[in-house]
Amino acid sequence: MNTALPKFTYLYGQPTSTGFLRSEMADFKVFENLPFQPCGEGEHLFIHVRKTGENTAFIAKQLAKHFGVKENLVSYAGLKDRFAVTEQWFGIHVPGKTVFDLSELSIEGVEVLSSARHNKKLRIGALTGNRFQITLKKVTEVEELVRRWHAIVAHGVPNYFGEQRFGIEGGNIEKALSLFSGTKVKDKKKRGIYLSAARSLIFNTMIDERIKNNQFDQLTDGDVCMLAGTQSVFIADEVDDSIRKRFSEKDIDITAPMWGAGDLMSTKQIQVFEQSIGSQFQDFCDGLAKFGLKQERRRIRLCVDNANITVTKDGENNTVVLDFSLPAGSYATTVIRELLDYTDLTQRQGHA
């Protein structure tokens, strides 16, 4: 199997605008949105932090050291970019009623914003989503970028998994293939990363092929649809005008499989299409099932919300600031790649 990471098809054609992403940490800001507030009592101490230049797993490890607990007793709702300024929550399991003096908490690049106890563990995925504020610098062909931005706000972008999912130069794909070939990976988190990379590659390929076949926004008999704001799905065995209307109004979305054990939910020609893609990754499909993952579905369209754009023109130093919200599990870079051919300066400097 060829494990080289392909360049996935653009929905709006390859961008002609260019620019710099992450000239500095503050150019990429992420704000986590929890669907609840800590209740003020319970066995779990929730800490809201602003972190700069550090990854989520590192912060979790430092919190475990500070509170003298095992690393598995520190949790978070989602991984956040290292090369960014991000505000997110961590949870530490510390039974009792001890009131901790967080002024003694000293982790480089971390500022404590607030804290409170809660009666439930903070779990992965316990988010409504994230808000992003992204500054692009030295942007060319600004008018073209603005035109694309309005198209994206109106119609969305492909819900591709971002390049960070696949590791440096797609290295996680090679690791997944090695795992499926029998190589033992004792580290549970690393094993999960490799499995996710394999699953994500199949999913991205599904979207890529639908775009090439002009089926990205075309409901077809046998498609599996997902209700807006939920994970509830239903099979559109026969597509009629009412289904198309709901899709155009963003009440429902087309989905593609997150591969695992079990039968595909899709039917008719869509099932044939999805099976044909799966057959291209047979080792991955077999391996994902072997490791206990089940068939799931994910939206193929990613819609931005609370969208705003600010443009500052200054000759060759044009700056564009984007504000938008995305649902949990989606990638801001998936939006940006449709806007411009960007240079991520953290990668150019060898920090990726």
C-alpha cells in the first residue's frame, strides 16, 4: 500500500492568495467552549488556563506533578495546538475539600484564569466547540481571499482531518501500517494516534473522491445524513425535494464512514462507492476492525459560525484577521487551506 499522504482536493479550487500563518504565537488563538460551568463542589478540580507555546499533554503531565497524582487522574476535553495561544480546561481528580492555592502553580507558558470544583470528570470531547482568532500576514490577492471567505461562510468547507492528524510528513500513517503488520506499541496514547491517523486517511479520501465526482454537496440515494447539532443519523434511501431543502438549509449533513468493524450504514450506490474506497485501504480497514473500532459516521461538510473578517491593507504587508467558531473535533487549518496557500512559519522554522 502507498502510505504517502496525498494532497486532498480543494472544494473551491487551489487558492491563488498567499500569506504567512503563525508569524508569532499570538497569531493563532483558540478559545475552548464548554457546554457547562463547574458546579463549585465535587472530587474534580477544574482549572481554566491560557497556555502559550506548549502542548496539552505536556501541561497535563506538569499538573500531575504539581498535585502529586498519577497522570491518568488529569483530564482535558481536547488537544490544542502547541504553536498558539489557547484557553482550555483541565480536570484533576483530588477528592476531599482542600482549597488549593493556585498562585503556587508555576508552569512555563501557563497562566491560570480561574478554577472551581466539579462533581464529574472532564472527558475528551466534552466541548460544544472552539472559537478561533487567526491572524494572517503578508497576504496577497486580498480581494480573492475575501471572496472565498464569503463562499466558505455560506457553504462550508470539506471536513477534512488536518495535516497534524497524520504527523510530520504523514509519519503516523507508516506507524499505523507497522502496527497492523504486527509491531507492538505498548503506549496506549500512541497506539490511539496511529489508529486515528489510519481512520482519518480513509475518511479524507472519501471526501476527496466525492469532490472529484461532483458529489460533495449532492445528496444521493443511499446517503447517511446527520442532524445538525447532534450525532443522530438516518439513511436517505430515496432523496426527495424535502431532503434536499433540509440539506440546503443546513438542517442535515451528508456523512462518510469512520471505518471500523461492522457493516456500512449506507445503501445502494453510496455503499458501493464507500466499499470501493475501503478496498483501496484493505489493510487499514482490517486492522481498525481487529483493534476493536466500530463503524461510525462523520459529517463531510464543515460549517463556520460566528464568522467575521477584518482586513488591513498596507502594500505588501496586508493583514487579515479571521474570527470564527467550529464544532469540536474539526480543524481551523481545514478552513484556512481553502482561503490561501499559506506558509506556516512554525514548520518553516523546523518546529512542526
